[in-house]
Amino acid sequence: MKLIGSYTSPYVRKISVILLEKNIAFELVNASPWSNDANVTAVNPLGKVPVLVNSRGESIFDSPIIAEYLELTYPEPPLLPADRLDALRVRQIEALADGVTDATMAIVRECVRGAGEQNENVLLNQRDKIRRGLDALERHAREGLRLNGPVLTLADIAVACTLGFINYRRVMPNWCVDRPVLVTLVERLFARTSFARTAPPVAATLYGAEML
Ligand SMILES: N[C@@H](CCC(=O)N[C@@H](CS)C(=O)NCC(=O)O)C(=O)O
């Protein structure tokens, strides 16, 4: 099993954490989607990471599809409930977390442009998405059912990767104010070996697009 990408990508981190939690052996093939890296385009026409290449040489991409594939092929320990509708609800939280990551990434991309070239509306719009998304995640975490419940789920993993990325890029340093349950949740998750082993490298530049 090969995983194409790097830990600077929160989507790659999400898949790595799943692989580690399920105790699946894999090799991380370090590749950047920003430099037309043939390691990426050869396995994903969209040129995005993560891509998982299984032992049959099949490539699987887009992190929710990879997560679903791993759940189907390596069901233990389960990261989704057995009931399909309940599983969909957990995946809805994953989609929300991924959407917050998308918005964070859009801000980072905008900040790569020179100060005078940045579009203030884009920045405000994306910040609003992050704020609303995190408020909704805080409510889910307070419920303690599909997120922040007694059993680790795909939602927990996706949310922790999103918050790790916001911290890493310092896009919204005050996100923790008024979101105490999310704070406790990520502190607990970051202490797990799977998260410790997949922490992004210290950023050389804060807004280097090549490091997304
Ligand atoms: N929805 C995709 C998003 C993947 C994604 O956007 N990855 C970024 C790196 S963090 C990428 O490869 N970007 C390159 C590009 O957009 O061309 C997923 O969940 O896998």
C-alpha cells in the first residue's frame, strides 16, 4: 500500500491517521501536487493528493473515497457505525471538517499573492465559512455522539486534521475562544500516536503554496 502526498496536506494526514489507527502497513511516497510531480499526475488525473495505491496497483483518490475504501477493506477497528444512515451522519461531519479545510486552504492561497493583490472579499467570505463551520463542529462535539464520543470515529480524525491545519497555517489563531469542547477534543487526539507520527513539518514559510 502506497500513500502519495505529504503531511503538510491535512487530507493526506487524515488518511495516514486512518492507516495507523487500523494498523495497515503503508509507505508514504513524498510528492507535491504543486509542481506537476509525475508521481501525482500518473496516479490521479486531477493532480491532487492524497492518492492511495493498493497492492493491485489501483489508485484511489479523494480522501473521503479513500476513507470509505479503507473502512470496507479493513473494517477493524471500525471508524464508522455499522448502521448505514448513522455512518452517513458521521461522514457528514467529515465533509463539514473537509469544507473548513478547503476554506482554510483558499485563504492560504490568497495570502500567497502579494499584499496589494489579495481580494478582501475572498478572505472575508472564506473566514466566515471557517467560523460557521467550527461553530457547527463545536455543537456536534458537545453532543458527544458522532464526534467526541466514547469511540474514535472518522469525524474525530477529520476534525482534528482540520484544526491541526488551521493551527499550522495560523489562519485563525483565536478559533479556540468560545469553542472549549473542540479544544479538549483535539488535545486528547493529538496525544495519540497516530497524530504524533503525522504532524506536519515545521513550515519554512507561512504561506508557501508549495507547502500546502
Ligand atoms: N477533496 C480532496 C482535496 C484534496 C486537495 O485539494 N489536496 C491538495 C493538497 S492539500 C492538492 O492536491 N491540491 C492541488 C491542486 O488543487 O491542484 C480530498 O479530500 O482529497
